[in-house]
Amino acid sequence: MRFWKFISICLLCILFSTVVNAKIVFLSIRDDHNEVEGLVMRGSIDIYTMDDDGSNLTSITSTREAGSPRWSSDRKQIIYRDHSAIHIINSDGTNIQHITHPQKNTMFDDNPIFSPDGKKVLYIRSERIGNNTVHSGIVLNLRNGNQNKISDQFIISPDWSPNGKQIVYVIHDVPFIGAGGNLFVMDADGGNKRRLVPEAIQGELAIERYNPRWSPNGKQILYTQREFTLEKRDADPATHIPKAFRYFICDLNGETVNQLDIPIHWKPGSIDWIDNGKSVVFSAQKMKLNEQRQPKEAALSNIYKYHIDTKKITPLLERPMYDYAVDWVPDSPFLVSPKGKLTQVWGVLKQDD
């Protein structure tokens, strides 16, 4: 009896190790017209997935205007923005669900993310009222449709802590336009807002922090930093003169514990953990520092992996495309997703048995 129970456990582990593989989801701009307009490549923006080594590249959507893709914790679904609304799609590209229905031309929903238990979704709504734009951070309960406003600020790049208790995010908090993104943390209900990283000294050099991501163990936060000067103090990226791009890991008190050894002329488009916290995956565009970008310069971005201990950079996807907005979820053969999308580990199920 013990023998057959052992065999059953082994078969289940093998089954889930083949079905539940870690994946990377990202956006790609395909240059339909083979030309570049201004600072970005003109073409279709769609969602793709690939394995952790860059293989098995798969197209998920053909919407031509997708944005902000993020995995569910069980890797069965992807949440994303399509035009101005939030959608959910199965990881194989089937069963698209419309989650929000913003009013046309007056509302825009973006930056969606699943809660770790998959029961809720956080997204940011921008609504034009008269000559003003009002921003709201909204948590939507997927089971009953209830919505709870947790912020009245324009939140960028939110990320839920693995235990579901906190959210890290970016807001602009300096007096001039076009620079100054910084990291903040709040409770999942919107309370106890606090700055994570001390405000940078904004002299002639402007500093922005972006792309915060909790580590799989919830003890560290990964983020990027852009340093530049402004030829004009406005929001036009063409007036930004890049000086350096940096990649950091900090603890939960906001103290920097490690600057990653990634070339400072590699402009980050996105970043996330991979290999269960041993490495990071990121998209980057190789820039010329101390120069204003030329209008016809090709906007190409590739995806790389950086091993934290060895500092080795491995290309995962290098091609003449603009690939960015990477998202990864931990790979564990013991993850089981029972009814209700609640994640458990096999050890707990075995103990119950």
C-alpha cells in the first residue's frame, strides 16, 4: 500500500512538473511598416510567451494594441490592457474576458495585476473630467464584482507582495514635470503609504526610479533607475539627455544592498526576478549616453537574463524587434491549482490525506 502511494505521489509530481512550467510573458512591437516614426517603432503591439531559456516563443494575442501583461500566480491566465480596457486571457490565447468597461474617450484603464491568490485585480483608471484628469487605484473582486478605491494618485508599475499584504508602486513626486519617479509601498487596502527609497537629490541631474518587483521570498525589491539631464523642463522624452541607467536590489527598508553589474548604457524597459530569485530577467535598449536621441534612430529592445552571483548576462531573445514588459512567476513542480484558483503545495495536500 505504501509502495503504491509513493508511486502515486511521484506520478503527480511528474505530471505537474510538465504542465506547470515557468514562463516569461512580454510585449513585442512588430514593425509592420518597416520604418520608425520619432522615438518608437510603428506597428502591432502583441503579447508573447517563452520558456525561461528563450525557447518555445508563442504568440498569445493579435489585438495590435496590447499593454501591461502580467501572469496569474497559477500561470493559467494573463491579465493585460487592450486599448483602454482590462482583459484576461488563458495562457494558450483562448477565452478572452473583458474585466473593465471604461467609457469611450473619457476613461483609460491600465497597469493591471492579479492578487497572489487570484481573487482580485488591481488596476489604474484615468478619467477625464472637464479639463482635469482624475486617477484612481481600484481593486476589483473577481468573484462578486465589488470595487474598492485604494488610491487617488497616478500609480505606475504596481506589484503585489507575495503574501498579498502590501503593494509597491511608483509615483512622480518632484515639483517639475518629466522626471522624478520614486518608489512607495502601501498596504493592500490603500493604508499606511510610505516612501520606500529616499528621494533623490534633484539638481542638474534628474533621477527616476521605476519597475519595482518583489522577490519571490518577499524580502527584497528589484527596481531600475534612470539618470538624465533636461534640455527643456517638459515631458518630451526628446529633451532628455541620458547619463546612466542602473539596476538595483534593495531591502524592505529601502536601503540598497546590491547594484547589478549591467552596462549603464542599457536602458531598461522592464525587469523581474527569475530562477526563484537567483537571477533577473530584463528588457533593455542599448543607448548612446550624453546625446539627444535622433528621430530616425531605430527603437530596438532585447530580453536578457542576469545571474546575480556570477554577474553573467545571457541573451534570451535578440532580434530586430522591440521586446519589453517582461513578467515571470516562480517555477515549482509542487504548485497545484485546485478549484477556486487557490494555490497550495503538494506537501499540504499529502498531509491532509
